[in-house]
Amino acid sequence: MFDSPLCDRAFTQFPLWVSWNSPILLLMISGAIGFLIFWLVRYPQHRRRFFRSPLFYAVAGLVLTVILLMVGVKEALFLPSDPGVPVNAIAILGRGKPFRSERVQAATQLWQSGRSPLIFVSGTGDTPPTLELLRANQIPDTALNGENCSLTTRENAQFTAAILPPQDYPTLLLITDPPHLWRSLFEFRAQGYNVIPYPSLLPEEWSIGQTTFLAFREVIFLVLASGQLFFFPDRAFTPADPVAQNLLQQAQQYAQGDRQ
């Protein structure tokens, strides 16, 4: 496993870090709905004009598009199917403790069925305990590798590519939860991998609110990530953070030493 003291970094990007039941989020949503209701009640003469205006149709179209994307992301619709062929590596993306056991179980079953001789775990804070769970499932160290540095999905892909170069490991079975699969697919394909998505279950104890909010987050991240990859493709390979750039170089050196 690749690790370094420099991997202990603060998460400084701006995704929607708030949880689904965050008071800040609930206040923002309640405030927006309350303002709209107040405006429509206070100025009834504008009601008909508003519902016939281009603004209303634009907002309604945007909301409908987001809802459809949320359904597609939440259920992992239209993703490439798993053909069941052998692959070069099984990649597990860390997502926190609630997601860990399902991913370990999926990876263990895939490895035992002979789909790949290697399981690679990616994600800071998730990799060491995930590797321990895999070892507890009687998977030998010779079949395990990983990195404990990546903070984002893009870094998952970058560090995986640094240690498992796509020219040597062209096809990956990618294990993560259904809402996360579309964005992960784009990021790993941008590195040059042939990716076979493999969904793992969401935590059983999660409420509808939690899963819906996760899908909403992933829709936003998916739009941002795909836009960046389309307009700024170089960002797929070069982190903006100098520390991350240094860590990627160290990861490549680790991989070279591991192959010697």
C-alpha cells in the first residue's frame, strides 16, 4: 500500500459537504420556497404572468432535468453492463465506513470467482481498514494493493493510474455505490482505463432522505466533473494542489519499485 505523511491533507475543495439534514441546507431550501410562496400570495396579479413566463418554464425544465438525472444516478441506469470477463484489477473506491463492508464483500466474491488476481483499494482513511477486512476474508497480501492518499474521485483515478498504469492494467472492475458510478466511470476513463462498473449496495440503515440527497450531490458533481473534463482535459492528469502533484510522483516511484 502506498502511503506518506504528506497524505494527511485537509479537504479544501468545495463540493456540497453538508449532510442531507444539515440545518444550513434545510434553511436555504425552506427560505427559497417560503419566499416564492410569499411573492405569489403577496402579488396575485403577477401569478398568471409568472406561470406563463419563460423563466417559469426554464426553472421547471431545470428541476425536471435534475430529477431525471437523480433517478438515473441513484439507480445507476444506462451504465455499461458487466460481461463477466477476466480483468486486470478490481478497484474499490473508499466512501467511508458505512459503505465499506458491502464493497469488501463484492470484491471478495469477484476475486474468489477468478475475475482478477489483484484487488486495489483507493481512498484516504478507507484503504487500511478495507485491506484488513479483505485479509480477514482470506485474501493474501500478494493479491492486495492500494493507496491511502486520494481525497476526491478524480484523485482516486489519478493515484490508481500512477500505481496501476493503464497500459499495464487496461481493464478495471470498478466497485462503488450506484450514485457514484457515473462520475467514477468518467474519471477513470479519462485516465485511459476500460472500466466495467460494479455497483455495491448502499447502507441498509440509510433513509430515503439520505439516499436522495446523495443522488442530488452526485448529479451536481457529475455535471461539474464532466464539464471540467470536456473543457479542461489536462486537469484529469495534473492536480491543482502542489502537494498532490508531489504525492503522485511518489506513487509512481512506489509502483516502479513494486514492479522490480
